[in-house]
Amino acid sequence: MRMDTVIMGGGLSALACGISLAKRGKRVTIVASGQSTMLFNGGSMELLGCIDGKPVEKPLEAIATLPQNHPYSKIGADRIAAISERVKLLFSDSGIEMTGSANANHWRITPMGVAKPAWLTLNDHLRIDDLNNLPAKHLALMCVRGFFDVPNAMLAQGLRELGFEVDMIEFTTDDITSLRRSPSEMRATSLAKRLVSNHALQRVADQLNSLAGEADMVLMPSVFGQNDSSDFQTLQNMTRKPLRLVATLPPSVAGMRMMTQLRHYFRMLGGTYLMGDTAVSGTFEGDKLTSVTTAKLGDMPLKADNFVLATGSFVSRGLRADYERIYEPVLGVDVVADNDRERWTSFGVLQPQAYFGYGVATDEQLRCLKNGKPIQNLRAIGSVLSGHDPVKMGDGTGVSLITAIAAADHIRENK
């Protein structure tokens, strides 16, 4: 099988890169194991949230101050500004409506009630543009009886500390109660599957309309629409007050929805998505990668003019560690990591962890280095890259999206 581009990994960065190439008529194959950190995404994308522990107000301005080894610095602030607008268009074309600007962060709300800087947020989720000018004064926090994917008391307390007046109101419907026969069924994904018919949504709306009282806005956990936002829109039309969603603990319905829509759009553009397969090795000739072997295709290697490594970090097993080293397991490309194992981690969960910044070494065009030399037709994108700490800096999804489109541009420019 020969393609224009083969992308190893099937998450956010892989799909953004694949869509960018497929939109321009390229034949693209994505090899996806099925694991994706999008299951942890609460409906927002961060471009750059913090520097030295301080929230970033204007990401594009702050990007210009980042160290040279950060993936953004290899792309450049001016180019990132243009790419950020293309990201919004990519989402919109995929049916994912998000609001935000790379010029100024807004605030998203975590399941714990903490406000975090964000770049883009789904239109149906609660978003705060200015902490001194809240979108509502009085919230009705509707708590689903028996649902444990949101710590309601912590969420309510966090919202109150932000300045909201919050009423915690427990409710249920017959459709929800039927799931409570097993605690494992009372998850966000299970509710999203159950609350799809107009009758089920009307029963929820009846409860919201009856119980919301004097609140200005109704807030609910994000348990609607695994495939698109139509279920939420139907519920909003049935509800008399403005309705917004807040992220739940993983697995995230919002994250699953975005993945579903991106995959659908990629396939609609003619892309091939090999679900449940994994790249296991590659064949090199000189300074080029000529083919990739996968677990399922075996003796039928994937050949292409260009390749993209989007296998993720340690969580997705795109990076691995043993007692002696940290390495990239598929192609054996160079990794930036400390040689002293004692320095990989620090004691204490809240302490900065050095290994968060480890990853694949690349040149200025995001080409992977192998034995210190760039592989001309192999680029790395997303969380497999070195040079940034997504937890400390709040830039994980931004790096995934920006580097994905930048890599697609390099591939087209270096044809």
C-alpha cells in the first residue's frame, strides 16, 4: 500500500494533520491504536495557559518569549497566529463549534470548579471571558442523582469562590433512574447514550424548568451528544433558561464527540483510518523513511512519500522508559531526556516532573532526528515532542494542533 502520507497515531494531532493534508487532495492513512487522551478532554483547547506558574492573558504575545527548544519557537509567533485561525476553521468544517481567540485567553471550568485559561471552548460549555464580569450571577447547578463523574460539592464551592451564587439541585428522570441498577452504568457516556430521544430530553427539560427557580442560568454536567451537539441544542430549545454544560471526570463525552466528528470528517475527505492497528517498526534508506510495518498488516508495509509520528507521550506509549533510558519505540529516533534516571521525577505529586518535558528531538521543520541527523520525510507532532511541559504550561492541545498543521504545511512546501 502506497500513500502520499502515513501518520502513526490516531489522536488530536494525527487527525488535524490528516485533515489538513486530505483537504488538499493528498492520500493519507492514519494508523490508530484506539487509545487517545481526547477521552480526558473537557471541551476546551489550550494554546498557552501559564508561564512560571502565572496565567497567560495574551497567548500570542507570550509565545514570543518562550525558550528556543519549545515547539512553538520552531514555528514562530507570526505563523502561529495564522495557523490558529485555520484551527478554528478546521473544527467548524468538522461540525465542532468552538469560541475563543489566540489573542486573549478566556476561562474554562474544570469538574473541580477551578477556572483554567483556555483558547477555544465548545459553545455549549460554560466559558468566562472576564472573571470580573461573569456571564450570570445566579446558577442552578443541576446534579444528577447517583451520578459520580462530577464532585458536585467541590464544583459548587469553586463556582462560589469565582463569584457566582449557586443553588445545588438534585434531580432525576425515569430514564436516568433505570441506569442506577448498576453503579458502573451511571457514567457520563452511559447517560449520553440514554438521553438521546426527544421524550428523554423533554423529561430532563421538565425537571430543569420546574426546579431552576430564580437562577439566571442552568448548569449541567456534559452528558449530552456523543456524536454531535444536536441533543444539547434540542434540550436548550426545551429549557426556558440559558443552559450550559461543565466538564465531567473522564471519560469525557465532549472529548469523545470531538474525536468522532474529526474522524468522520477525515474519512469524508477520503482519508483512510486504520482503527485498532499500531505501527511497530520502519525501514530506512539513507536519510529517508521508506515504509512502516504495523501489527495487523504484518508483511504488507505501508509505503509513502512522507511520514508523521503522532504517537503521543508516555500515556499513549509513544514514549517508553526502562531502568536505563527513555526511548521512542517504533522508529528509534532521538529523544531529548536526562541520562540520569534520578532526575526524571521529583518527589511529590504537585512538584514539577522533568519527564513531562521529554520527547522526540526535531529540527526547525519538525523533522525527527536519528543519530543527530534529520530524517528528511519524517516529522513529529503533538505530545511526542520534547521541549514543553503540557501540565505546567497548559499548552498540550495547542501544541498538538499547531504542530499538526505546521507539519502538514512543511510536507506540502517540501514536495
